[in-house]
Amino acid sequence: MSTVNAAHVDRLLYTPEEAAEVLSFGRSTVYELMAAGQLKFVKRGRSRRIKRSHLEEFVNTLEPQSH
């Protein structure tokens, strides 16, 4: 595990860009999920942050795709 990944584990809040990296999604996809209400976030002024627990909650709602 790299130092960058270890730092992510200890974080409580992520920027949308950091969340995209953690989820292995594009930045635009994270913003779309936030706008659709599928990914919860907190807003302070113009800044948006995603709680680690909200990322975990989102991932737990994903269903595996069958072929």
C-alpha cells in the first residue's frame, strides 16, 4: 500500500476529485452522482466534501452485474 492510499484511509472528508480517485470513477461521474442525490455530500460555502461514511454507503448500494 502506498503512502497516498494510506492517507486516504485516515481521512474523514474527501473533495469530489479525491472521492473519484478512491472510487476509481471520473470526476464528472462523481459530480453527476452528487447532483442526482445518489452520493451524499456536505457543503460549506462553495466547497463540497464527501464523508468517508457516505462513500462506503454508496459502494454498499452497488449491485453486481450479471452477464
